[in-house]
Amino acid sequence: MLSKLKLQNLSKFKSRSGLRAIVANTGWLFADRILRMGASLVVGVWIARYLGVQQYGLFNYALAFVSLFSPIFTLGLDDVVVRHIVRQSSNKEEILGTTFWLKLLGGVASVLLAVGTMLFLGENETLKIWLVAILGMAGVFRATDTIELWFQSQVQSKYTVIAKNIAFLLNSIIKIALIVTKAPLLAFAWVTLAEFVMSAIGLLIIYQVKGSSLWLWRWSFSVAKTLMKDSLPLIFSGFAILIFMKIDQVMLGQMIGNTEVGVYSAAVRVSEIWYFIPGAIVSSVAPTIYVAKEKSESLYYQRIGQLLSLMTCISFGIALPMTFLSDNIIMMMFGSGYAEAGGILAVHIWTSLFVFMGLATSPWFIAEGLNHVSLGKTLFGAILNIILNLLLIPKYAGLGAAIATIISQAAAAFVCNAFDSRTQKIFQIQVRSLLQFYKY
């Protein structure tokens, strides 16, 4: 009896230890987001003021253009690899080695495709091509993010957070030094690349210090085939999401010019800074929703409704004051050169309503096994975004791009659910979350 009691206590202790590890791991990841958000905003605004609207627009155009090819170097492998390592920890060397080489090959391919596409589109501005080439090379060094996936699978993200934030903070200091010394635009691209190089070195050092060896990694064709089969839908989803997030800046650069991209980028930087909030909340709440589904259908939908109501209230709480204070915020942060961004921010900030709503429904799509439906809605929204940009940018420039973004996000995250019998139930809950807000 005493022995049995001891075993029960040991089991509870292990369970609590596991819970503490998860909470601590989440805390490190949340702290990482807060630090990066705050520091990148301060340094980013300083860079925007220093470079001026035209050069800042050119830099952001290159960043947005390169990001469109990022699914090629990430290959949608991250979640897939973590799952495989957890299930087959004894086979970690093959999984990690294969992932590394896949990501490395993807990184090289993404650089070649980005530069090749620039040339194919008839781009002849040497500075723009160099910016795309330098920023694109970051994908090659991000192959070492494979190490981060290993630590995630072991619920030990604090080590990668430390390594990456040391690189991030050093990089931020160097960028400030570039501003003080009045460095040219191209120097900021090289320093941006340097951050990924430093992060790669930090990850390699930590992996070795923690007693693991890169020399044990090995390539496996069968593992590569399995990983790629699982990640293929995520690659397409990645492309669709990035078209949502970045195509507006690329199309503005192509159709209007770099100055308009600079103005628009200033507005978007402030508007999108809030997007870490729903991500952090949903990742914390999602497990309770999955558990509720196993217990009670009514409890399951009650929790989904509560999450949607919370996300709606938070998004309105952000969007309403930002709408009226947008001009003052832009002038205070970026200066008079970016004054036109105030009107764009007042419109673009309402995208947060549908971004928050879309993230809040993601646990439902996962629990219901409707990921393919979610992907279809995202693809539809991305295509709609391109069409609307083609129609609205020539007449309304950055404001048109903001309107296109809101409409396409609303269509993908909200309206589409009304026309599919499989998603009409979640649409009704979304409507109720909006109506509950207006009651108050």
C-alpha cells in the first residue's frame, strides 16, 4: 500500500514537472516575442526616419519580395519535424540530418528563384537586385533552424531563445551604429543577413555544448520522402499566407513606386505589431478546447464561443482608438515624411478584427479535421487579394492596398464560412461574437 502511494505521488510529481516545463517553455517563447517586438519597433522606426520614405520603401519592397519565397527554404517542415522527433526520438540523427539538408537546398533554391524572378520581370535597378540577393541569402543560413526544432521537441526552447536574442540584440546595436555613422542602404541589408549568420553560429554552439554532435547527423532518402509528403500541404499554405501578408507591398512597388511602399510599410508596421496577441492566447487556450471536445459538445462550443468573443473585444479595443489616433501616432513615431501613412493605418488596423477571428477559429478547424477547408479559404483570400490590389492600387495607391487586405481577410476568415455547410456552425458563432460585442 505504501509502495503504491509512493508511485502515485511520483506520478503526480512527474506530471507537475511536465506542466512546469511546458509553462516555462511558453514563458520563454512569449518573452522572446515581446523583446523582439519592442526592440524591432524602436530600431525599425529609427531606421525609417534615417533612410527616408524612398529608401525605406525600397528596403521593405526587397524584404517583402524575398519573403514570398520563404516557403521554399522552410518547406513547411517545422511542425512536421517536431512531431516526427517526438514519435521517433531514437531516429533523431536521421530526421535532423535530412531536415538540415532539405532546408539548405531549399535556401539555395529560394535565392536563385528570387533573383531569377527579379530578372525575369525585367528589373534593371542594380541596387534592388543586390538587396534581394543579400536578403535572400538568409534562407541558406536558416538551415540551422533545424537545431531549434530539436530543442522544441524537448520542450527546451529557452536555449534557442537565448542564442537568437543575443544575435538579435547585437544586430540591433550594429544597426544603430550604422545610423550614427550614416551608412548606405546596402549596409543595412548586409547587417540583416549577419543576424541570421550569428543566429546560426549561436545555435551550433549551443547544440554542441548541450552534448549533441552535428557529425552524427545523416541523410536518409526515405525520411526525406516521408517529411516532404507530410509538409507539402503546409508549403502551399505558407505561400497563401505570405501572399496575404506581403503581396500588397510588392505590388505597390511594381505599380506605384518605392516611396509609396515606404509610406505603406510604416502603417503596416504599426498595424501588425499586435498580431502576437492572438497567437499567444490561442496557443494557450487550444489544448483546453481539444479536451472539451472529448468531454462535451456543448462545453466544446462554449469555449470556442468564449475565445471568439474575447478576440473580437480585443481587436475592437485596439482598432477603435488606433483609428482616431493614427495620424498622431504616425507623426510622433515616423515624422512628417510619413504623414500619409496615418490614413492608411486608420483603415488597415481593422484587418486585425479578421486576423484575430481567423486565429481563434483555427483550433476548431483542427479539432474537426477540416485543415484542407481552411487551406482552401486561405488560397481564395490570397487570390482575391491580388485581384483587388490590381483594381484598387492604381487609383488609391496604399489606401487601396489596405482596403484590399481588409476585404480579402474578411472573406477568408469570416464570409466564406457562411457558404460552406461544413463551416456554417462556426460562422454562426462568429456572428454571435460580433453581436455580443455590440450589446455592450
